[in-house]
Amino acid sequence: MKLIISILQVEQVTQSYVDWFSNKEIVRYSDNQYRTFSFDGQCSYVEGCLQNDDVNLYGIFDDNTHIGNITISGLTSHHRKAEIAYVIGEANYWGKGVASFAVANIIQKAKEEFNLNKLYACHASGNVRSGKVLKKNGFVIEGIRKKHAFINGVFVDQIDYGLLLEG
Ligand SMILES: CC(C)(COP(=O)(O)OP(=O)(O)OC[C@H]1O[C@@H](n2cnc3c(N)ncnc32)[C@H](O)[C@@H]1OP(=O)(O)O)[C@@H](O)C(=O)NCCC(=O)NCCS
């Protein structure tokens, strides 16, 4: 694998990207299970992120293949804190360290490029893979919001994580 992350451009939207969200495993732990996805819709989403100073949407690429996304939201916050979220849409890449690589890259950017004090993230209870990705990158659990999300027909806890970037 030759992984990089770079700001996702509208021209890089493909039908494969749209199709990630038809996979029930991909949307199993997220609000994406309530959304409908289309080629035009994803182009608008990417364009919206490009226009939004507060958010950076990065594509995760293996060579030229778009395999996932990672977002950082809160870049204009007075509190110098931002939230990250990620999806590895090409499920055959799961368990190969791709999300861990992307999160490590975002942490580096958060420190060096965005001068942030803190990153935070969350996952629905049960999303063990996501928890491992965060913990491997130094995030610690800051709290558990009880029955905070309605996912797959049941209320589940949300696990909140933080990573302090400054001493
Ligand atoms: C969660 C997700 C981003 C992880 O991506 P990934 O590239 O597979 O993550 P990594 O390979 O870097 O790490 C996954 C970890 O989970 C572990 N893992 C894989 N399958 C697992 C399973 N069934 N049960 C427990 N752990 C598992 C891996 O071994 C690895 O841990 P390790 O490095 O300690 O061995 C990916 O599964 C995904 O996109 N899921 C759908 C979207 C989503 O849930 N996004 C996060 C929302 S909070």
C-alpha cells in the first residue's frame, strides 16, 4: 500500500465512493444509515466542504484509489479544538491500519498546520474497531453518553474521546 491523505476534490468523486454507503457494514454505527447517497449529492457535499473554512475533508488514497475519508471540523473554533470522523469505504482495506494511518496524519496536521489544542472524536458503543484506532493514536475516553444514539433500531451509548495536543 502507498497511502496518502489529501483534500478531496469534486473531480475525485466516483460511483464507488457513492456505493460505499450501500454497504450495511459501513453505515452500521453511524448516521449515514439514515441518509441517501447519490453522485450529485456527494459532489455537493465535497463542494460544501471545500467552501467551508471550518471543515477539511480529506480523501484517503492508496496510489490513486480513493478508499476512505477523514474529516476535521472546528478549524475556526476559538477554543482551538476540532472533531475528527473517518470512514474506510473500501471494506477490503479494513484491518490493515488505514484508519490508524489517517488519524495519525490528522494529528500531525492538527499540531503543525492548524495549531490546535485538542482533538475529539466519538463512536457508538460496539464499534470496537473505531475505539482501537483512537486509542492506538493516544486518544483517551473522556466520557460515555448513555443511550445517546439510535442505531439499528436500539438506543446505544456514545463513547467520547479526547486528545490533548499541548502540554
Ligand atoms: C472503524 C474503521 C474506520 C476502522 O478502519 P481500519 O482501517 O480497519 O482500522 P485499522 O486497521 O487502523 O484498525 C482497526 C483495529 O480494529 C481491529 N479489528 C478489526 N476487526 C475487528 C473486530 N471484528 N473486532 C475487534 N477488533 C477488530 C484491528 O485488528 C485493528 O486493531 P489493531 O491495530 O490493534 O490490531 C472502519 O472499520 C470503518 O470505516 N468502519 C465504518 C465507518 C465507521 O465506523 N467509522 C467510524 C465512526 S466512529
